[in-house]
Amino acid sequence: MNRDMRKNQPMTMENVLNEKHSQLMTRRTLFGGSAAGIGAIALGNLLADDVNAAPANVILSQSSSGGLPGLPHFAPKAKRVIYLFQSGGPSHVDLFDHKDELDQLHGTDLPDSVRGDQRLTGMTSGQKSFPIVKPLFGGKRCGQHGTWIGDLLPHTQSVADDLTIIRSMWTEAINHDPAVTYINTGSQQMGHASMGAWLSYGLGRENDNFPAYMVLLSQGTGKNPGQPLFSRLWGSGYLPSNHQGVMLRPGANPVLYLQNPPGVSRDGRRRLLDALGSLNQMQAEAAGDPETLARIEAYEMAYRMQTSVPDLTDLSDEPESTFELYGEESRRPGTFAANCLLARRMAERGVRFIQLFHRGWDQHISIEGQLPRQCLDTDQASAALVQDLKRLGMLDDTLVIWGGEFGRTVYSQGELGAPTSGRDHHGRCFTTWMAGGGIKHGFDYGRTDEFAYNIVENPVHIRDLNATVLHQMGIDHERFTFKFRGLSQRLTGVEEAKVIEEILA
């Protein structure tokens, strides 16, 4: 497109981005990159962590901390998100979606008409029968609105009036890796940007001493280690690589390669970064490679985090009442409880998107023994986080989410009543709860049938959940796109997604 033609184009966001792209990707850059193709492949193998697809339309003058121009689209209800992701599929049947009818149906075969044409995993597709298993543990009506929550979650029961519980979540995915990838990136295929990366890219940082997106991992105590989690789940995909999540590890070295090597002083590191930054800036201006700018930003962030991260992880300033609230495990780095406490400290410091991944919910076997231990790991700290944010006056503008990638079947995997029996994956319906951030207090949404197997009222696809999170952060998911491979990519994918208006305060 020549200059005269560009003058007649409307000043839409897409045209602005295309104009910037034309400045970034010159013919010299294209041919130069093509000529170095073989070398780039070799370098890619050496620098595997750096090969996230470079974006085609990054605005060169974009502020490293301010996000995109024009965002947020409207006044946000939430300033930050804390996502307590329960990897493996918590059993909604036993924890949130109690059905009195199941007591009478226990041991009978789930009717074919209820199962319908549901896809089954390889773990139960060969079963000759599908015996119904009633909820394994008790529960009660909680809070002023009387929502049912299982007795394995007594602390969650105590904060029922602060929660919206969505019992009609669903997903097409039936296996862990595509399902976890789907709910976190909007696609079952790898290579797409995670929710935290999208928010970092669009809204930027609130605190220049911390990334906008930080990640914490933990694993259940018991014998079930859970499914593996891959860094692409908090990756930036085709967005600039400085928007990927930064994982905080337990112990003395929370972020790998953050500290200066022996013999290098902080002043020496500063001089080195200044010189390297000048060279990289010259390269960025000459070649128009936005990933060079992302690398400059990564170096600078690492330098600032050398002082901010130790302060974050030093819990000596926390009163004894904090550890009593979150539980004794909050003193032990790497536990879910300790990570919940760190999440609150990150929120206080302006981290925009904080995601905790907790493994171990995949209870195909021995669910009667494994599920109580898993709940013991997570229940007190999850409720404590809500209470703590509320105490600090931060819950109103912090959106807390608790949930996994799918639920569990009402029928038994394995012989009914055997100590080794469990529940299989179930994506047709499951439960997620949300608190704060402009979400209703003490509210139930969605309903399943008497088997807790199919949704009969107000279905909520995982795309709808993601659209709602973006909405609470002031973003219209349909207008928040990134051009890649000829498509306008979105966190909510290319299929229909809607904001769950009924749960908004």
C-alpha cells in the first residue's frame, strides 16, 4: 500500500498496527532473515526458551509498562486477577454439586439416555457398565443463600457469602493436556498466548519492579503427583515474549539466573546492561525485530527483580495471625498455602495477573483416600486468601477464581466400592467459583440434571469464563485481537463467546 492510499484509510487500531508493522518488517529484514534461515534453525535449538513466535504488529513506541493505546475499553471492575487453578479436574459431584437423588441411585447403571454420545476417555471406554457412585462425603447448605458445599471444604463453606459458584461450566476437551491448554489459552492446540500474557500485553504493568504476570506451582501431598504442567501454559505464544509468565520457585533462588554470578557486582551488572541495551537498541532500529526490544525489557526487569523478589519472599514481616489464617503449611515454601500468601503479597505490589497451579486432582483411583488429602492442601488457604483480601479492602478490585479444566464422572471408574475405584474425566459439566472483582456475592449460577452429568440451565463454556475475566478487567474480548498467520487471534478463540452478565454485581 503506497503512502497516498494509506492517507485515505480510516484510523482504526488494525490500520495503526499494520502501519507500525510496515515500519518494522523491511525487505532488507525479510531477505536477511531468509538468508540466515539455516543458522536461525540451529540457534533456535540452542535457545529453545526464546523461540516464541515474534509478533508481526508490535507497536515500537509502546510503553513497556503502559499496555496498548485505547485499553482498557471501559472502566474496569477489577485491577488484578488471582487464578487458583486446580489441575487435574476436581470432583464437582463430591464437592459442590450434590444431588439427593444419587443416594437412591447409588449402584445402579447410568442410563444410556443420560450418557448419550459423550466421548469417553480410554480409561473407561471399555467398561461394560457405568455404576453410579453417590457423593462420597457429606456437605451442607452454607451462607445466607444456602448454597451446598461439601464437608471436605469447611473453610470454603465459611466464605460462601463472598462467592459466586458456577455449576454449569463445560468444555469439549476430555483429556488433561488439551483441556488445560484450552482453558488457559483459548485453544486446545499449543502455541497460543495464555490469559496472563494477554492481560500483560494489553494492560501492561502496575509496578515496574515486577512482571505483570507471575506463576506459582505446587503439588498435592498424597501419592497422586498429577499431570505434568508445561511452561507454554503461561507462555506468550505469538505475543512479545516479555509478556510470558515469570515462574517463582520455592527456596533460596526463586527465579533462575536472576542473581549476579560470582565476581560480578550490581554496579558492574548495571554498566553491562547499559552497554548491551545500547547495542540491542541499535539492532532493533536497524532490523525492526520486536523480539530484540522484548529481550532488552527482560534484562531490565531481571535487574529490578534482584531487589524486589527477595523482599516479596521474605515473610518475616508477616504477623503470627497471618500464618494462623492461611494454615501451618504457609510457613513451608512451595506449598499451596505458602503460594496463596505470596499471591496476596504480589497483589499488594501491583502484579496484575497471578496464577497458582496446584496438581493432584486427577483421582482415577482411590478417590476416597486421595480427595480428602487434596482438599486439606487447598481449602484453608483458598478461603484465607479471600478473607485476607477482604480484610485489606482489596477484594472488591481483585478477581479470585478457583477451578480446574473439567470435573469427574458420577459413575465409578473400576469396580464399584473397591478401595482402588475412582472417577473419570468429565467435561460436560463442572464447577468453578469466583469472588471479588465486581462479581456477585453469595450467588449460585447454572444447574445440572439429577445425575450431575448434563447441564439443564445456564451453560457456561470456558470461553465465556475467559470473556468475563477480560470484561471485569475493562476489555471487550471481541475487540482485543492480535494478527497472526492471517487471523485475528483472540483469547476467546474464533467461536462464539459471551460475558456471563448474570453473575456481575
